[in-house]
Amino acid sequence: MKAIMGARGLKQSDLASALGLSASTISQKMTKRVAWTLDDIEKASEFFKVNPEALVAGHGFEPWTSGL
């Protein structure tokens, strides 16, 4: 998630708003103190307009594969 957020110039607060979570919760998920749920991943994939697998596997949002 950090990589795609950086590539798109987004902040954790942007993702938090899109997922309906607090910035604190997103911070905890980013540092792996709290696990991502399937619902979180689904909502994030819709927000980023990528397949959920891309977020889990850490690839699939590169500019040459997704049209960024």
C-alpha cells in the first residue's frame, strides 16, 4: 500500500477517508500492528482502481502495467 500511495502522491489520511477508517487505524495497519481485513483490501483496491491481488502481492500497479 505504501508504494502505490507514494506513486500517486497520496497520504494515509486519504486512504483512511476512502476506507471509512481513522488515520490512526491506517497507521497501525501500515506498520502491521493491526491486520488488514478482506473488506479493507477490497475497498482499497476500488480506491486505487487495481485488482485486490495487486495490493496483497505488492505488484500490478506499476505505470507500465496499469496506465498510471
